[in-house]
Amino acid sequence: EMEYGRTIEAYEGELPGAGDDPRTVQFLRVGRAALLYQTLDGKETGYWDVSAKGWAVDERYAHGFREGLAVARKTRAPEMLILPVPAPTETKS
């Protein structure tokens, strides 16, 4: 469980679209800090918005997504990734 928060993973999957039109995208999970996606053509990038409980398009993530994808696929050496990650919020259990 603790290792999950320190890992980076890339995979392909379906992103629900408007209506019944899912799209195939690349997902990038950066520990517990961010879950991002990018369309296969690279024209749209976004993230899972925890507060809205849905996907949000945000092109500020595009460059960091590409760098993170290379690290996750082990085609680039691991280094510090700069991503605009939303600030954490306190949860009640």
C-alpha cells in the first residue's frame, strides 16, 4: 500500500465521453498525487478532479504528461516531474 504512493504507472484505457462515446486514451498515475489522461493524438490532456468527481480538461498538464509517460515506460531516466497538481484537501472519515 505504501509503495503505491511512490510509483508511476502508464496504461491505455477508455475515457467516458459525452453520451455513449468512450475514447481510448493514455492514462498516467503519479503515486496518489495525480491521475492524468491524454488522447492518443495528444490534442487533449486532463486530470481527475477529486472535488468535482469527474474528468477535467487542462492543457497545462500536457508537457508534464509526456515527460511522466516516458519515465513510466522507462524510456527516460526518473527525475523530478513538474505537474500542476491540485492542493490536497482534508477528508473526514
